[in-house]
Amino acid sequence: MRLASIENNTRDGKLIVVSRDNLRGVAATGIAENLLDAMDRWDVVEAALKSLADSLEDGTAPNTFAISEVALLAPLPRSWQWLDGSAYDSHGELLQKVFKSDPAPTDRPLMYQGVSDTFYTATQDIPFPSEDDGIDFEGEFGVIVDRVPMGTTAEEAAKHIRLLVQINDWSLRAIVPIELKTGFGWVQGKPPCSVAPFAVTPDELGANWRDGRIDLPLVVDWNEQRFGAANGYAMSWSFPQLVAHAARTRNLVAGTMIGSGTVSNSNFREVGSSCIAERRGIELDDFGEMRTQFMRFGDRVRMEARTADDQALFGAIEQKVVKA
């Protein structure tokens, strides 16, 4: 099942069900007004949403429309909580070189809490105040959960993962190291994220959802040049483990979104990277200096994950950086 949100002059948009070819949609009228509402009542509305999805596929759903005719928002235009992990060891190791930092002294997953009151759509221009802030994209995968009780184990957490998403977690690299040194975490260095238009249930991935990980390459193009195609499976911590980590001392409200961190593979010289900072780390290792500059106003980035039979499960993120 694939879900999306469309513009209806409210903060949370209107929930729709999307066909498997991403071409047609139908409003979830009478089932849930928006995705936050659906997540709050997932056990109640899931069967009705699946029935609507089946009728959309077999052509019996009433009042369907072309996806091209509506304005797609992020699946969750806003949520109660956005938590981002850093589950790829190769990414962390490269960034330690860039920022000249030591490995985190912990055997727990790395995670921070970011902006959740706004998630950018997949196609809108993204405003930043200055190119000097080190504008960087970060291609990620993520999950949306229903209510997760405090103390939930990783095995139990897997049952709470209801939807999978694709994310661009924007970063301002000139600000991040300054904020890290304060010990209080990120504020200015982590603006709102962008989210691909379609949130999908794990069963939509078939064999590409395994061990609590998304086993698909995330293809990233920067200014129409291939930048990376790292595979999401290489997480050192699975999504259920990240969910359990987040829920160790708190209940997670329904609609909480948790990210994987920048998708990265140890063979990064072959598959490329999902962010600029990582490439700069590779250059530092190879040449003794960082050569690739960060994004400029007018630059474009595109991200998409496709299956072996060329299905674009989440749709594409395709955006331009502009002066705020």
C-alpha cells in the first residue's frame, strides 16, 4: 500500500491512497482525514485503507484522479517527532576525517532530535540564508511508527514500523561542527528535511525489506551528474533497533519518523556517496585535501530508489537550492 498527502489548505494535507504505478490516486474519505490521523488510529483504519488500495488497483474505486493533477506534499507535512540516526559506519568514519573528530565514545546508536513541525515537499525550492553555511544534501531512508511504548524491544519494535519513506536530510556543514562543540546538539545546522511523496508499507518492498533494512540503492544526482548509488542494507543498526533505542526512556507517539542517517557503503569509491561531506572525506583520504565544494544557489539535487523491475517506490526528490 502506498499513501500520500495532497494540498487542501490545511497544515496536514489530505490523505490519499496511490496506485502501485504511482499514476493514480483516491482520497481516503471517511477513513482518515490525514496521515497523522491514520497513524493515531492505524489498527482501526489499516484494513479500510488496504481495501481502498485494492479497489484502486482493480479499477473499482470511485472518484479516482491522476497524481499529476494534484499538488503532493510530504507524506507527513508535519509530525510530533523526527529522530535521525547515523547507522552507517562508513559514513561516520569519513565524517570524522572531515571534522577531525574522534569516534563517539558509545556502543549505542547515534541519534538526534530534529525539526518536525515542517517537512518540505519533494519538489519545492529549498531556501537557505547563505552559501557560506556549507549547504549539503543527505540521502536517507526512514520509517514511520504507530505508538511505541517505552521500553519496547527491537523485536517488538518491528511490529510498530508501519510505513517506509525516503528523505533528504539537509545539513549546513559550516555550522554543524560549531554546534557539536557546544555539546548541546544541532539547531541551526539542521534545517527541515525533504521527504519523497509516497510512504509505503513494508510489504510493498517484498524481498527488498529484510532484516529491518531497505535493500535498495539510493540513486543521487547533483546538477544532473551521478553522485552516488549506495545501498540501504548496510546499516550497522536496523530500523527496529533504532526504534527501540528511541523508545528506551519515552513513549513514541504515533507518527514519529526515524531516519537511517546518510546511506553509505564501505565500497564508496565504487558506488559513490549520498552527501557532499562524505565525498570530501574520501578526497581528504585520497589527495590530502578536500576538493568538492558545497552547494550553490541554483544547484539541483535528485534522489530516487528503484527496484530491480524499475519501480520507483517512494517517488523522486528533485529540488533546487535558492537564496532565502
